[in-house]
Amino acid sequence: MSSDVRDSRYMRDDRSHSPPDLEFDTIEALEWDETIEQNILTDGIGSLSLQTKASGYMGPQSGNALLRHLHSVVHFLSEGEADLDFSSFPVDPETSQETQALIHSNGFRNECLDWYFQHFHKAYPLLHEGFFRAQFMGAIPKPKDGSWAVLCNMVLAVGAFAGPQSSNRADRLFFHHAQSALSMDLLQRGSIHLVQAFLLMANYLQKRNKPNSGFTFLGVAMNMALGLGLHREFSDVSITPFTMEIRRRVWWTLFIFDSGARLTFGRSSILLAGGNVKLPVNLDDSDLAVDNEALGEPRDYPTVTSSLIWQCKLANISNEVNARLLERRLPQRAEMLALDNRVLQWQESLPPFFKQSPAPDHAWFDVPRMILLWRAQHLRIVLTRPFLLDALQRRQPLNTNDANDIVVRCITAAQDCTQSIISFFLTRSSCPGALAWYATYWLVTAVFVSVTCLIYDLHHPSAVVWRGQIENSQKTLQTMAVFEPIAGRAALILSRIMDLVPCSPNSVADLAANDAVRMGITDIWSESWLQVDYQAMSDLVQTVDSNDVEL
């Protein structure tokens, strides 16, 4: 291992201190404007954008921070590729006459509604399917608070995005119709329909690469929900069992959306005191009726609330993980091991129908099931990753013999997550847009661990496994790019980074030529982006250039 990169600039012993705030030329650098319909400045998974200006605050555990470091050391993307427009918002959404006509077609609108309840609702049951469809058809009255135009168009937008035709851009037109229906008057009202609408808007905007706008609407939904008392349990004396159960579903969906966004972008979690609302009951929509006098017994098979119930339990752990990661650059090892053990215990306590492929009559459950399992693996990676990066920075060997070692846990969780996603997509001939987005997010997080390990130690016994998973991840991401443009960008970035790695570790000349850059990458990768010495990075790149290293 080259000694010329063992520089004190990269070896600070500040692992126990809270990450300091990043210094900017002006504080306006943290402001953003996501109304601009041009090359996107940020991405919804917090991992694939190189922009540092006008993109909002991204905390030290966001994948976005790590990617910026890599690109700072060696510009593996050209200027054009770094600014590549992988946004899904066209400059003028009204210009497509064909798509404009499509969204007014009753047949297509019904398809979007079907896709919503088929691909989104079964993981995030914000609505009651029968009740909403009755409103949609005009069989029962629509809400009178002005929320319907926003809520209905957001359901159609999410359905169009989540379905198999997400590439036809119809979802953007539905979104713009919902956006046009917003007004200050609506923000001066409060109803569960508005909370549902703002929640869908928040989730959609993140997936369409406007994460700060989505985060803002998440805050609106949260405060409106608190104003409506959705965090509180009420007795049957004052509320019907049907209404109380829908309120539970809405609150806990809000809870997991909020938890996930804060972990993704490295933003502080909010601790809410005074909430006593129960988790939803494991029941299907067909088990709920507006005239129910009491709820039935929980089902022992998958329902539309099964995934939500267990996501809520996982989110409680996730919030603690996020708090620990933001407190210290390198949290206490014992604390993080305990949290990782809690994730493993949570996984062990899952009902049997989460641990095996569903029966044919519940085949629909395979997607919510895998989303939940991948979410847990992603959390394990994020909470153990600081210790892997610290080990690399201190030039420790990657000893993978002790399965309980926290570094080994990170590597193993990443490999398991990567292989699970790759295997899942190998068996599928089609891919809903919503699934492609989530799979891209978690695959990027997982495979970048293997990339880091391979760059660090080309001779490691697991190097062949890492390289194979990286190559298969590229292929999987390229396949998903048909449905999700971010996946194509991720595949491109993987390809550019792998150009730094000799095809064979026995290629001495290539290995020696790239050694300084590779070790520099591991050093910078190991830093919190809040603490990066940008002059040191610049010096490293200049040193590499002056030695005529070919990358």
C-alpha cells in the first residue's frame, strides 16, 4: 500500500467529536429553488448528485456526501455527465399533446387508479380503496374543503409513476394539475384529506428528484396532522372504528415517510411527545366498513397494512440510528452494535409470511415484502458504515473472519442486500416504476460498500465476489433505467469508478499507477463531508496529474 497518501491531512483523530457545520462563502448556498425546470440540482435518493450549491443541507451520512468526495478526488464524470439531466420534469409539461389527451381519457385515469392501489397502496395504505373509488366514481360525496382536486390528481400521479408506463410522463401532468389546485386558502384549512394529499405530494416530489420541496410538504402534512390530533387515540364514543383506523393508517404512513426522508438526507429526527395512537390492525380494506361497530381480529396472512405495521417498528430504530449518526462522526461502537442487534431482532420477529415467498393467492405481497426487507438491510448498512470507513482511513486490514465485528456486519449486509436485489430482478420480466426507484436507492447504497472495499484492497479474498456484484449491479441498474432514469445515472457512475480498478489485481503496472488515487479516494471517502479539506483534495488531484497517471 502506497505511503505517499498517508498524510496527516487525511488522518485526523476527531472521530469522537460532533460534526461541525460546513463553512460556506455565503449561507445562501444552502438555499434552493426547485421551481426551475432544467437540469436537476439534486436527486431523490441523496446519493447521485454532485451539486453542492442550491441543493439544501445534506448530512454526513447521506450517500450524496460520499459521492461528492469521490468526484472531488478524481473527476470520474465529465462536466456534461456530472450535470446530466436525469430529471423527470419537462420544461413545459403542456407541450405533449398526446400525453395531454391521455390524462383526460377515462380509461387511462382508471388504469392509473388501478396502478395506485396495486403498486403503492399495498405498502402505504393512506386511503381506503373502496371508499376512495366510490368518491372517484361519484357514488358518495367528495370532500367539500377544496382538497379533492389535489388529492385525486396526486393519486393519479403516483399511480402513473408507480405503474409500468412511468416513462410516458403522464404523472408529471397529473402533478401539475394538483399543483395548480393548491392555494393559500387550503393551507388555512385542516382535514385528513389534505394531509393525505400533502403526504402523496411529498413522496412523489422526492421520487421525482425535488427532495427539498417534498421535505417541505412533509412538514406541512406533519403539522396539519398534529393539529388534527392524528397522533392521538380516541374512543368509540367520539369516533367510529372505521374513521379511527384510517386516522391510524395516515399517521403511521406519515411517520415512516418522515423517518425515511431524514435518514436519507442526514437531517435531524424530530422526537414527538404525547402521541398514543395505536398501530393499524392487520386487516384488509375489505375488512373495514363505515358502519363497523368494532374492528375484526387481525389476520394471520398478508394484508395491505402488514408492511406498514412492520415499517413503523423499524422506523423507531431508524430514528435512533439517525440521532446517533448526527451526534458524532464515529458513534460509540457498543451503541451501534446494540442498534444493529435490534434490527436483527426485529427481523427475527417478523411474521412467517415475510420470511418466504408468498403463496399464489398473495403474490401481490412479494413487492411490499421485499421493500421492507431491503429497507432493513439498508438501515444496517448505514448504521455500520462509519466503522468501515474509519477502518479504511486508518489503513486497517479488512479482516472478514469475525461475523460479529461491526465492519464485517457492514460488508455482509451490503453483500446480502446487493445480491437480493439483483436476484429479484433477474426473475422479473417487468418492473413497476415505484419498485425501480426503491431498488435503485438501496442497491446504490449497498454496492458502493463493495466498490469501496474493492478499491481499497484488490487482493482481498472477497475481491472476486465484490467485482462480480458490482458488474451485476451495473447490469441490473441499466435494466431498471428503462423505468427509472436515476438507475441509468447510477450505472454510469459505477462504470466510471470501476475504470480506476485494474481488471486484474496481478496487473502490477496498472495497480501501481492507480494506487495513489485509490488510496486518496478511501481517505476522502472516510471523511465526513462536513470536515473535508478541499485544498488537500485539490493537492492530491494535482499530484496525480503531475505524475501523468492515466485513469
